[in-house]
Amino acid sequence: MDENINDWISKQIASTDVVLFMKGTPESPQCGFSSQVVQILNYLGIEFSSINVLEDEEIRNGIKEYTNWPTIPQLYIKSEFIGGADIVREMFEENELKEFLEEKGIVTN
């Protein structure tokens, strides 16, 4: 992997408490899985930054290599990789996501 993209990804993840690498934007998700994660974060009232992987092939491939995780979206909370849409949805349904966010000092609804 190109060291520059790896560094760039690390900086993005470290710069905000909650970061979502997704297809599209929160206002206009370009896949159902990205839309699902955005809806969950919005429901919880979480402020988050997003990175549209469709805008740059290097980012799209780089994030998959960074985590060794083959799918997008990818959610990071306090620099910790949480997972993709299925994991986020399961954590949300079990109330584990809200608990995790609160443990990390992130206020939810």
C-alpha cells in the first residue's frame, strides 16, 4: 500500500471522534449499506465526518487494505474500527452501539 494513503487515512480517523468511510455522502448515499449506517448514526444523534470513497479509487482501495476489511462502509469510533453495515446494525439492535459510544464519551439521543 502507498504509505501516503495509509498516513492520510490514519489522519482522517484520528481527526474526528466518529468517521464513516462510505459510498456517497450522508445527504446522498450511493448504496443501501452506507445509507443504513448513516440512518443509524443520525437516529442516535451522532455528529460524524464522512469520506466518499467513490471520489477517489486510491481511498476506496486504501481503506480496504488499511483494515483488511473487504467492504464499505467502514465505521471508526475514537480511531477504533467498528465494522461494516452488518456489524453496526447488529450492535445498534442490541443497544451495544449506544453503550459503546457513551463509554467513549460520545453523547447520543
